[in-house]
Amino acid sequence: MRTAGALGDVLASAGVLVAGDGANAARPGGGWVLWAAGAWAVFLAAHLILNGRWWFWLLPSLLPPPVFAALPALLLVLAGVTGDLVAGAVAGAALLTGARQSGLVPGALVRGTRRPPPPPDGAVRVVSWNTQHWCQSTDPEPFYAFLRGLDADVYLLQEYHHDEFDGTYRLIDDERRLRATFPGHRAVIARGLITLSRLPVAATVETAARRTLRVDLEMPGDGRILATFNVHIPVQLRLVSPLRADFYRAVRTRAADRAREYRGLLGDVAGCPHPALIAGDFNTTAAIGDARRIARLGADAVALSGRLCPTSWQARPGLRWWRLDWVLTTPGARVHSYRFRDPRGLSDHSVQEVSVSLAEPDHPPTTDLRIRHHDGFRHHDEGTHHALPLPGKDRPAGQ
């Protein structure tokens, strides 16, 4: 009967031997598509359950996020070619279920062309950039020329240190050159982070997050405050052989470190009485469980980039498949434009560039948390040695 034959084909395509091997032979290649779709569905289910809840799952979650859309989409096409309805259903369900893990931003195709206009007195231009160990392996001349050419009102820069290649970092002092390159900027330097600002620095504020630098700035016009959080979350792993126990011990330790950093940062942002801009290298993609914590920090500005698949980090030239860098805002801060800029080989991270203004008055400042600075270059070093250098051989690779 035709119905029985069709049922046999479906069961055979699911790998169930109903009428011998003839059913599979009738549709060459049909069976393996269902097996592949089923295997991906099992992986995806484990990923959704364990991601962000078991330290080991930091490793599988390092997959390039577009894979979570590209692979089930490919399996869906193959299921259509082979006529395997069950495989198509499994692949389609996996595609819909894993869409949020893919890092794709369909809304960017619309919002990227509908950016809110800046206010009459203009918006402030901010760049955030992981400098990859502050021109340690590049010529300082093009590095500083590139920084200067960005012509930002505010710079949030990470990795103001050099890598000792023994599990530690060496803090550096390039203040003289910074002063010469940015004579109109004030600087706050701490924890291997720099915030440079043309705007007046109202305060630096201690944070529970040990790899975050908060600097409050007076915005043009009425002098209202924008709190900036310059963030660098530790990376997940060490670049050693995965056959060594040290590799897994480091992953477990860093999972705990990352959780503490995010808890501290969430508390810091929640306790901030001003509109805030939170930006930096989060070492987190949409496929990593910590993306749920990022979503609680503020509104993601990436849809304004106009990119369906925004990426900011490359493992090596030509492999820019991950977005590790984020810009977030809390109510009262409004982003007008957002784009990634090519680092021109000076770093493995793209530059994030945004324009921002304040949309509404903020609350009165909490003065007992403020450390006021009124002159040019200032260091806010409290807490630096809690973050750098890191102990032993557990330095986050690429941090």
C-alpha cells in the first residue's frame, strides 16, 4: 500500500529498519541527513540545558555562533533535496530553537536605516577597543596614529599592559606619549584599562567588578552625568594542550572568575544613579551562557550597526566569526549610531564606535562614592593588583 510504503520510507529515513535495507536504498543519502539532524538536535538540547550552568560547557559554547543557524539551515535544505520529512522537521525545529544562539540580528536590517537623530547640541563620539597588549607586537607610531585618527571624544581602551608570556602581565607607563598624543583629553588609568575623555571627568567610582573601570563624565550642555563602564571580562581558557589536566583546571577556575565578574558588574550597574554606557571586551558571544547576564546589564546597541551578522574578533586573519565586544546602555542614555571599524592589523579586535547622548535628566549624584579629579592625567589605581598580574599560569589567553 502507498501509505505503508510512505511510512516505511519515513521510518527508514529515521534509521529504523522496517522492511530491510531496501527502503534506505530507495532514497540514497536520506538516512544520514536524519542522523545528522538528530545529532545536532541532541547537541543543541544539551547546549540549552548546560550552557552557563556547567563550567565545562564553556568549551562547546566557543563554537562560532553563526554555526547555530548555518548548520540546521543546511540540513533543512538537504532534507528537502532528499525528501526526508522527518529530517526536515528536526532541522527546522533546531533552526528555530537555536536562532538566539546564532548572533544574527535581523532587526539590524531595519533599525540600521532608522537611527535616531542626534540632539541639537550634538552627540558624544565614543570608541571602545581591545588594543591587544598596547602595541607590544606592533610599531608604536602607526598604533598611536590610528588611535589619534579615531578622533573620539571618549576612548574606552582595554589591555593597557604587556604580556610576559609566563602567565602574568606587566603594567606599563606610557603616560608621556599619551599626554603628547591627546593633549585635550583627561585620562583615568587602572587595572590595565584606560578611559580617555575630552569631557570633564566628574568622578571615578570603585567597582565590585575587578576588571572594570567606571568613570563618570559631564556631558556637554547642562553638565549631566554619563557613567562609563570600561569592561574586560576574562577569557575562558589557556592556550595549552587540551590533553593536559591544567587546561581543564584553568577552564573551571575561569568560569568561576567570569561569574564573579558578571555578578560584580551587574551590581555596579544596578547601583549606578546615572545613565550608563557599558562597553568593552566581554569575551562572550551570543552562544555563551553569559550572554544572559549581558542582557540584564542594558540595551544592546548592535542593531544600529545595520549588520545581520555582526562580528568583532578574529582567531586569525580571515576568521572573524565571533562577536566578543559589546556596547550597552541603561535608560537615559541614547545611542544614535554604532559601527565596527577595521583595526588595520593592530589588534585582533575591531573598534566599536558609537555616538551617544542623554535623553532625560538623571538623578542627583551619590557624592559619597565619588572621587573627584580636576586636572589632566590621573591614575585611579586602587584594585589594580587584584586584577593584574594574574597568579601562576592562569593568565587568560588573548585577554
